[in-house]
Amino acid sequence: MPDGSTKPVAMPVSLVGWRAMRKGALLGFASVRIGKALTINDVPVLSSSGRVWASLPGKPVLDAEGRQKRDDRGKPVYVPMAAWADRETANRFSDAVVGVLEREHPADLQPEQQP
């Protein structure tokens, strides 16, 4: 590029498995392999306001009685199990996961049709 900036390299993600499960913003869970060495299971794929994205898995936050905590809006609270070093890498991961799902399971990413 003329300004000296470089385009981020696409993350090498392949789809190992996909479980469609529509519930609220959730579209389903992917199992993906990054390169040849790392498989991440239960990657949530979500959709809202016409946008689809993937994030790293999280685990539920439990209260003293072992029930899942809820936020002020009544939504379940999760804590990340891992984190990317920066937003750019997180976006590259999300784009790669969504891209492979668009190729292999495009119908599962479409908005739900209302009767």
C-alpha cells in the first residue's frame, strides 16, 4: 500500500464442526482449527443488527448457590476463558470463522424468517 501500511494476514481457520442453535443473538457453536496446531471448541457465533461475529468461548459465572449469575438486564453473565492480545487479532479470528461458515453453512447465518 502506498502509505506503508500492510493489510492484516487472514487467519488460517478451518471448520472442524458446526452446531446450529438459534437462541436470541446466538446462531450456533463452531469447532475450528487454527493452522495445524490449535482446535477451539464451542466458539459462539452471534448475530445482531445485521452483523455476524464469532468470539472465543466463555464459561458461566456462578453465584454462591451454584446458579448462573445474571446482569441488570437479566442476561446470563459469562467470563472469557481466553483473550486475544488485541482487537485486530480478535477481528481477524471472527472474520475467518464467519467466512468459513458462510462458505460451508450459509443458510445457518441468514436472518430467521418471521411467519
